[in-house]
Amino acid sequence: MNDKIVHALYDDDDVLLSAIKTIRSEKHHIEEVYTPFPVHGLDKAMGLEETRIAIMSFIYGCIGLSVAVLMMNYIMIEDWPQNIGGKPSFSYLENMPAFVPIMFEMTVFFAAHLMVITFYMRSRLWPFKKAENPNPLTTDDKFLVEIGIHGNVKELEKLLKKSGAIGVSVIEKPK
């Protein structure tokens, strides 16, 4: 396995998208792309598969709804029934219209908080984690494509320059 990678620096997002398509058509493996802002269509150009985060959000919302229903049934019906505003406290179903706002809020609360935790775990963004940005220009206005070397380096550099890269460098892969 090769311990070197190529960094190609671009200054325009449209040039970046066409360059990624060119690089992929030549069967080179793109390790990572660093951008200062989200680039529409970059995930499709890189060939990344669809995210399953929306499915997890739905599951987290269902968990929140279940917790809300069980919590309200226990607190308001079983543990300490109270006559609030003349509403009977005999069964949960008779009181459910009054509990709809609580059910909605708990659904949103669980979905939002568990999604943030899932995002941090999935992207490995832990507290006090050191930044992995290889070039500080990518936080300002430049785009960096990181490509693994699996063949002729000179040919790859020529391809990157032809695709519109303003800078190409070969560096050691960080450990």
C-alpha cells in the first residue's frame, strides 16, 4: 500500500465538480474533498451512496412518541389522576386530545437530540478532537481534492492540471 497522497487545489466549485467527474472517469480513487461551503451535487459526482439519516430520524421520532404516550399515561392516568378543567381521568384515550401538543414536542425533542448524537458519532466529531483540515485555505475560498496514488503520479498530476487545478502536491499520508 502506498503511503503518499495527491492534493489538488481548486478555486471554483463548478471547476471542482467537472474535475471530480474527470478524475473518477479515469478510475482514480478520491479519498476526500474539503470545501469551505456545501457544494450541490458533489455527493453524486463522487458516487457516494444515499444517507440513511432520514430513516434514523423517523425511528427516533417514533421512540419519542412512544415515550410521550407511556409517560403521560403513567403520570396523568395511573400514578396521580387529577381532574384538570373538568376532563375525566379514567382512560388515556379520553384525554388524548389534550396531550397532542406534548406528544408532538416529545417526538421533535427525541428526533432532534438523538440525530445530533448520531451525527457526531457517525462523523467521529468528539469533544476536543483535533482538526483534520490539511490546508487552511479550504476554510476560506479554496477546494481541496485528496486522491490516493495507485499508479503513475506524473500522469495523475497532468490530469489534475488539465482539469483546472491551481496547485498539485504529493505529500505523505498522515498517520
